[in-house]
Amino acid sequence: MKLRSALLAATMLAVPMLAGSLAARADQPISGLYVSGGAGINYKQPVNGTTGGNFQSHLGPAFVAAVGWGFGNGFRAEIEGNYYNNRFYKVGGSAYTSVGGAEQLFGVMVNGYYDFNNLIPMITPYVGVGVGYEFANHQNVSAYGPPGTVVFSNSTPGSFAAQAIIGAALPLTAVPGLSLTAEYRFMALIGNRSYSGVTTPAGGVAHPSTLTLQNDYNHTFLVGLRYAFGAAPAPAAAPVPAAAPEAAPAPAPARSYIVFFDWDKATLTARAHQIINEAAAASTHVQYTAIAVNGYTDTSGTPKYNMGLSIRRADAVAHALVLDGVPKNAIVIKGFGETHPLVPTGPGVREPQNRRVEIIIH
């Protein structure tokens, strides 16, 4: 009941932020430091013992917390701490009729993720894998029945572990950088774990014994929150026009040429070279004061990344103009990032006509 109440309370707290994010865009790639936490339930498959029988358990609580780093391209890496607790209630395949005690798992995992940004509107699916080390503590594990009594000490052997993760994140626009997460995890402990104890046969004398457990497979369902530091606020659906940090280029008084680029590229296509050749040739037939080379991007990346990409595109065009005979000192290079789109779009949209460089002969 305590676990159920905690999950209900967490859900109620998330409802206002969840409602505010119904019109939100999918999260941009995480770049930099982030933290996350989650809570849920864990189902443990029956755990086999080398002496026969398998320990079966109830659903139990699960908690995880992590600190990680996003690389800005969809990939993330993190260090996670976790805790699982499942109470035993039965030994399958044996004559023992009463079983008590619990298994507590806690350890550290190193996880790697890939976020599928902009794949689905409003949410970001992700997958991950992890490796680490888990401790399996047995708390007052015992079995009673016609064969006698078995009681094992509260020891905590460790084991290497691996896990696979699938989940999805929903940005909560009320707090930039905050996302609601839901995920499924499969974690397996690798190798055997041995527990010392005392066995008292029915009508016999107690003697030391050892319980060795083999597989330990866990299926975990979690909901949680993730916060990425330094995330820029998402633009409003209908933003109020504001002065740009740098004035937009003036309309071309005489001649202008547009060179288009592939998504996330700054390399020139064969058609781009033709347009640049035309612009270079035209500059020899007019009296000009300067040749502006202005770079732009669409809105599918972060503003910081798009600004750098627009400058790289402008540099590539300017270099080609110089090779075609235009004096380098006559060229003025500027990058405007995702501002001043040729085709207005919302954030996170791959629009080919906005991935461009404009050559303006003044």
C-alpha cells in the first residue's frame, strides 16, 4: 500500500506539468549534464537453486537515480544507482510449505542511451544498455515444511550485471529541461551467488548448509523525472516579435542567389557550385560595394548548434566564391542560425528551403 500511495502522489504532482506539455514539441538532443530518478515495481522471475527448487517472490518496489551527460547528437551516458526489494513467498518444486524473507538488490550500473529525437510528435523514445555490479542481500530467508527447517544468514554476495532499457520522455514545458519518463528494464545478474545457513532436518540435528542461487532475472517498470541543465526555454506557440540580436540582412537591391544544403550538412552540391559560379560571374559585370554571404538553418537543432552550422555553410560558399575569382576582402560572411526562415515553421522542423546561404551583391 505504501508503494501504491507513493506512485499515486507522484502522478498527481506531475498532472499540472503534463497538461501544460500537451502542445510541446519533442525534446531537443540533450547536451551537457543531466540528472534523473524514477520509481516503480519490479517482477523477479523464479530464482533457481543448485540444490533444486526455485524461490518465487511478490512484486516489489524499485528505485533508480542517475547522473549523466548528453553529447548533443542523441547519445547519452550515465552512472546509475538502484535498489530493488522482493519478498519470497514460495519455493517451487520442493516440499517446503512456508517461506519467508526477502532479496534486496542494490548496485551501480553504467548505461549508454540513444534518444530518437523528433521521431514521434511530443515524445522522445529511447533505448539503452548497461553493465555494472549488483549486491544481492538476503534478509531473514527461511523455509519450513516436512523436510525440516532451513535458515540462511543475512549475507550480501555481489555479482556482475547487465541490463537493457526501453523508454520514452515527455518534455514538461513549464520547466525548461524537465521531462517525464516512463521505461521498462530487464536486468540479469551474471553468475552464481552462495549463501551460508543452517539446515535442521525433521527430527534431526542442525548442520551448516549452503544455498547457491543461479539466475536472477528482473523486469522493472518505472516512471520518473529527468532534468537537463542549461536547456533553453521552448518558444511559445505564437511568440511576440522581438528585436533580433543582429539585424536581418537588407533586401537585395540588385542581385541575389540562394544555395541550398542537405540536412545537417555544410558541403556544396553540384547544383550549389553552378549557382556560386553564376554569382561570381555576375559580380564582374556590376559595380558593387560588398558581397554578403549569409548562412541559415532550419529549426531541427539547438539554437547554439544551428548558429555554428549556418556559419560553416557561409564559409563554404565564400571559399568557393574566392576560388571563382571574387576578391576575399569584398566578401562579408554572417551566420543567422535558425532565425529569419525562408519558410516559417515551428521548432524542430526539417525544412529544406530554410537550409540555405544567400549571396547578395550590393
